[in-house]
Amino acid sequence: MSGEGSACSGLLGRLGGPARSVWAKYDRDSDGWLPLWRHMEDAGAVAGLLWDRWLPVGVRALVAEALPQGDADARALAVWLAGVHDIGKATPAFACQVDQLAETMRGHGLEMRSARAMGPDRRVAPHGLAGQVLLGEWLEERHGWAPARTGQFTVAVGGHHGVPPEHAQISALYEHEELLRTPGASGRVWRQVQTELLDACAGRFGVVQRLVAWRSVKLPQPVQVLLTALVIVSDWIASNPDLFPYFPDGASCSDQERLAAAWQGLDLPEPWLAEETDQSAQELFASRFALPAQARIRPVQEAAVELAREMEAPGLMIVEAPMGEGKTEAALAVAEIFGARSGAGGVFFALPTMATGNAMFPRLLDWLERLPGVAGERRSVHLAHSKAALNEDFAGLMARAGRVVAVGVDEAPPAPRQRHDEPYRAAAELVAHAWLRGHKKAMLASFVAGTIDQLLFAGLKSRHLALRHLAVAGKVVVIDEAHAYDTYMSVYLDRVLSWLGAYRVPVVVLSATLPASRRRELVEAYSGRADAAPETAAPDAYPLLTAVAPGGTALCRRPQASARSTTVCLERLDDGLDVLGDRLESELTDGGCALVIRNTVRRVLETARVLRDRFGAENVTVAHSCFVDLDRADKDNTLLRLFGPPEKTGDRPTGRHIVVASQVAEQSLDVDFDLLVSDLCPVDLLLQRMGRLHRHQRGPGQAERPKRLRAARCLLTGADWTADVPAPVRGSVAVYGQYTLLRSAAVLLPHLDGGSGRPVRLPADISPLVQSAYGQAPVGPDHWQDALKKAREQFEHHRDDQAARAAVFRLGDVGKPGRALFGWVAAGVGDTDDTPTGRAQVRDSRDSLEVVVVQRRGDGSLVTLPWLKPDSKNRQRASLTLPQDATPTRFAARTAASCALRLPMQFSGETMDQAIQELEQLYVPNWQGKDSPWLSDQLILALDEDCQTRLAGFSLCYSPSDGLEVIRAEGPTT
């Protein structure tokens, strides 16, 4: 076989016959192959184009800052590292794998044993590690580098398959030099070929004269990560045979023709290039968010824009303001300013749940349609969570994007699952394997809305972590609902913030309010300074903006609250379903809409069952997390239609109506109720729940509400208020912990029961309540203190346990400049980052099962659920046939996959294995593999015609009105 091609290559002309014979790629199906010199040329050229046309300005600037000649050095270094990344393939350990190609090399004096003869020792020399060692030797022997200085550069070669080598692996390879060069006379030929290839790359990519100057450089670890990531992306693109054809077919093109055709086929959108605007804050908001002519922006929004412009450099901004103050719009406006000042190439908007991510995605698209540099341009947008492909807004974007052929070589779709393999964990997690949509690359798109997990994964030691870092390093990051993250998640978030600060990534954190201690932790993590505490602000300052530049000290702004305010009367209500029913009967005498929020799904269903008996099923709606995806979305739409803003709906019930919901009612839904009943919960979450009470003005003085409900009232239940110390119900304690609940009850005491206390004033009381509840000062009556002390001991033990467990797989802190990334993700989670296991790791939740729910008819046939509504194109989705003897239609399969449901925690732990074994009894071979991407590898839960089934010792019952109920012989357990 000849490796020369018809045109003289920049590298080819520098190489002799033995070096030209070394191979890099081989396709057993077509017998096509690629010589190493060709792949080196391709990868280096791709890296150059990525640097010039795809990497955000801010990323390039960070790398350039570390090198003597700035951008010129940075580009040359990136191209060179990409060019030499596969030098480890010029070794016997790699080359022996394809007999005919190895034989050609032997004909040029490159002797080697067969792969079988080498045996398991070959594993000691994976080609990435071998390349790192060879490049290090070459720098030392040919260019006089000190051994301690090479690793910071060569680690990009060693880590280009996603895991930087560990010191023990490097030492082990040095003990097996025969894997790098065959002993004896042939060893000299191997060394000559390796040196010749590296010399040729140094000349071809223009670094020969720079290597002397780079000997004294100390690359910051963030720069090492970015260079590694760029090498990975370059390699993945250059390895795709659709873009870079293998020989002999690909040997006829010139270098320029080959590269131009590949880049055109890849068609990567260029990054956003934000431009600073001199518009006033009012003008900026009016143009970006289509404000009505007379609308005025809120003080918090104006102050955020002013602060973003005043900061010495873009950095971290924490925006604490009440619900309904336009924090989302403020964050996007600040992101535009930060983007222009920092050279960011996009925005990542992180939200607590998939539901909030889905709700944010169309808002992000609306903003992008008005954003200069994006509107009318071609930019990459992504919805980043495990069910993104089922979102109709995102699916529409994918359909318009066309087919992109390049797929990462390390991301080949797995073989279809077989029955009774080792216990299966991931289910209904749908991934589109296309460039910038595969799960390892999705975050590289310019504009992304997704779950907070996608950001926290940047702090989880996992394979290809460098790609996640490259993705966030080029963006402005917005973190919404920061108050929703517990101690465990905060351990990851703080470490991610420390890396974001090192990358100089601008970050906007949004919250209704934060405890002062948590605010300080965020500032210190990002700035990297323990003395970065904010300028002195009143403990209860609210609304509050806090900002800090990387390495700087924080400053605060306290804008005025808007004129909008609500007074909420807070009253205890004994915990009993009859008591609740009687009270609602009284309150809703003249009609009205009440929201009852329970802390567990079990309490939701119990409550709804009783209330339906009293008020009629048509007057009670249930909302919680245990619905299939399509039903959950329909629930959200129904709630918005019935209880949304008055200007957006005319369907609000005129009689009495009760919504019984779990915590899903706390976040993001813009719904408005006349009366609130809530289980006792942490005070910050109770304030969130109060944000659904009298959220909008309904007539002068709320005159359009029933007369007795024109004053906002919250009835607080879910506890035994008659005890000496309030006793929260067991389910609430399991969810939130006794200590947090008791402190919340204590700070609410002055506001309880109207007559003796005073109403809660929103937003004025938000910060004082939160700071008191989460502070260190004693709260509550004297006779509560023993109970509080005991609860605090349990709380601190749990918190310390959370922090310790989170640290196991958490990424280390940023190391000193010049320290190589060896062992950067050692003892990590491997490839399980964006999987149920990975999400459980960053959220402190046990691994759980997800199933696709279908119905089995009496004749044994399978269909989609019978009550599903038509889609946005009015196509029927109910009772679609899902044949078992053939592959279902794409539409039927997608509809079925849209009915995924995560089983409750009864099906985790030991029960999970039993559940999997039973679910795998329904294994349909025709639903597996690439012909059925929506259902392949999914666990199927088939309900009978009464929508019931049994699983792992539980009875399951599902309805579109109540969702999933799980029952043991002794009664309900969900």
C-alpha cells in the first residue's frame, strides 16, 4: 500500500519512506486506511480553522495571555499540538493491530511483534500516553527542555482520549520501552521515524523557532484544559471519514481541496460576537424584550445593567430580588454586556429542572431573535437535558438544521442492549448523535438552556471533562433559582465557580434571596479569595446586587424595590383532611381558586381524594412530578390556561376550584391563586409558594376576586401546632429535615394568626425572614431550644455527610501554573457523567429507573396511551399501534418515548434489580438498534386496559388526572 497521495503535502515532502508507511486509521469494512502523516495534516488544519472561526474571542485571549507572543503563539501551539496528537501511533504497540498495514511498515525496517505476541502488555501503552512520552522525549533531547516543563504541554496529547494520564501509568510505560520501539537494530529506525515525524510537524506548523521561548512558560491549568479540549475536537472532526475520506479514495485531493470540502460539510456555526451598546437600560430592555411603549423597567433591572457596565472586569453578579421582578430579563441583559466585554461566544442558562429548562427555552429563542449578532445570523442553539429531543421547540430547530455527518469517534452508538445483561440503569435518555448534539458535545453550542446538572458536571471527575470546560469557558453562565440547591449540590457548584473564575467566565446568579453565608461562599469560590467579602451592607438589604471580578473584592448595590407589594396574612391550620375540607368549604363559599401545596406526592393524592368527594372531581386538579412527560406538560399548560396572568387567559374558573400540588408549583409557573394552603416547609420555599398568591392585580383592590379572598392569606398546615414544639409531619421531615423546618416555624411565629402577629409583607420581609432562618442566632421560644439543639446536631451530621460524599468524585481545585494535569480526573466516574448515575452523583439522589409507559390491550397488542391529545400539527397520538413484529413508525415511537416516567424511590436500591428483571420480560427485538432510536434500550412499562400493573411487589395505578400511584398490600406508599 502506498501512503503518498497524488499531491505533495506540507508534511509528506519532509518525510522518508519509513515515516510515510506509518498508519493511523483503518476501516475493516471497506479496507480503507489513512497514513499518520495525512491525519496529522488534517488535524492540524482543522485546529487552525477552529481557532480562527469557531473558538470564542475570550477563550483565545486566555490562552494567548499565557504565551510570550500572545495570539500568534497561542494559535501556533494549538495547531501544533493537534498535529502531533497521534504520534503515539508510530509505535509497535499500536501499529501491530492491522496485519497488512503492519507488514507494509516491516517492509520499511519497522519491525514489530504481532498483537497476539505482545499480549496484554499492549494496554500499558495506549497511543495517547505513548504520544505524550515520545513528545516529551523529543522536547528534552532535541530542544533542551527540562523534564519538569514538558508535561504541561504534552498532557494535551496524553489526554486527547478524554483522561489525562496518571503518574503511575507514565512510570509503567517507561518500564516497557519495547512498546515504544522494538529492541535491536529496528529500534533505531523506529526512533528515526518518530523524530522525523515530530521534526516535520514542528516545521510544518511553524513552531521550531518558538520552542526555545516556550521552555520558560508556565501554562495555567485552565489553559492546559482548553488546549486538550481543542485537540479532542480537532481529532474527532479529522477522524470522520465522511469529512476526511480514507485512502485510496481520499488520496487524490490536494490539502486545500480536502480541507475546504470537509469544513463545508461540517458547516459549524460561528460563535456569537457581542457588541457593546450605548443604549440606556430602558432602551436596551425595550429593544430586546419588546416592552409596550409606556412600560418602565424595574429598578433591579436598571441597577443590574449599570453595575455590569461599572465593574472593572466582567465577573460574578448575584441578583437577589422578589418573584416577578424580571430577574430573567435582567440576567439576559447583563449577559449581553458581559459577553461584549469578555469576548464570550454564547450563553448557558442553567435551571433547576427539565420543566423549568423547557419553559426557558422559548424565552431564550425570543431573546435571540432580537439580539444583535444573532438575529438574522446562523448560530447554534441547544436544549441540554436528557429529554431535549422530545421538546417541540427544540425538535423544530433540529429539523431545520439538516444532517450534520461528523460524529465523535469516541461516541459510537452502543450496541443494542440484550436481555438479562448486567442490571440496566439508564432508560428513556434520548441522545441525537449529530455534531453539537451528542451528549459530550451538546454544550459546545453557542446558546444553551439546560438543567443545572449540565453545569455541575464540570465539577465531576469524568471522561472528556475538558470538553465541558471548553463549553462553559466560552460563554456567559446564568444560574437560576440558586436558592433551590442543597449542600450536596453546592459542593459541586462552588468548585465549578472556582474554575469559572479561573477561566474568567462571567456568571450571573439569580435568586429570590440567599442566606448571607451562602452569598459569601459563592463570592469567595468565584474570586478565589477568602477576603472577597462584599462591602458592608445591612443584613436585610433587599433587593440586593453583589458583584466581584475574578481575583477581586466584592461590591454591593441596593436598588429600590418596585412599587409592587403584597401583604399576606399567615395562619396556622391543624393538619387533618376534614379540617382542611371544612376550611376550604368556608373560604370558597362565594367561589375562588385555592392552591394546596403538599410536601410529598402521597399527601397530594390523599388530599385530592378527600377534596374530590366534597367538591366534585371536576373542581379539583392534581399536579406533581409522577406524570408521564406529555401529561406533565399538559398539566402545566392547563394550569397556565386556567390560572395564568389575566391578560393571557379568559378561562379562569368562575366557581370554586382547588389545585392540589407538590413542589412543582413552586418554580417558574406564572400562576395566580386567591388562597394558599401550604405544608410547613423551609421559609425561603414558603416565600416562593406565596409568590403564587395574588400574583397579579385582578381589578382595583383585587375587586375581581371573591370578597372574602381579596386579602391574601396563607394557611400553614402539615404540623401538629398543639404540641409544645411544633411537630412537622413525617414526610416533610424526610424531605427537608427537622432543623430547617423548626427554624422556619420559629421565624414565622411573629407573623402567625393575624391577631397576635402581623402579616408578612412582600418583598420587605423576604430577606429578614431568610437571614434569620438560616443564620446562627437563636430563634424561637425558650422551651423550643432543646428540640432545636437536638435537630441541629442531626442537621450538621447530615450536612457534613453530604459534603464528604460529594467530595469523592469532585474535581480538584485549580492547580498552580505549570503543574501538568496528570491525574486530573483520576478515580472519577468514567463515562457516566450525563447518565442517571452521573445526575444522581451531582444531585445526591439514589439512582432511579425511568420507563416508557404504554398500554397492553386484551389481545396482547401494545399501543400508546389512549388519552393523549394531538400534537401541535394536529396529528393523533392516542392509541397508536406499536407493533412487536416490526419497527414502529417514527411518529408512534416518538410519541411512546414522550410518555417516559421516572419511577419513585421505592424502585431504587435492592428493589431496582428486581424491577429491571421484571421489566425486561417485555423485550422487543424490533424496537432495538439504529432503526428505532426512540425506543432502543428503553425499559417498557405496559399498563393493562384499566391502566394498572404490578412491579417488584407493588401495585401501580396510573391516570391522566392523578398520575402514578404506588400501593403495597398495606396501602399507599408514594
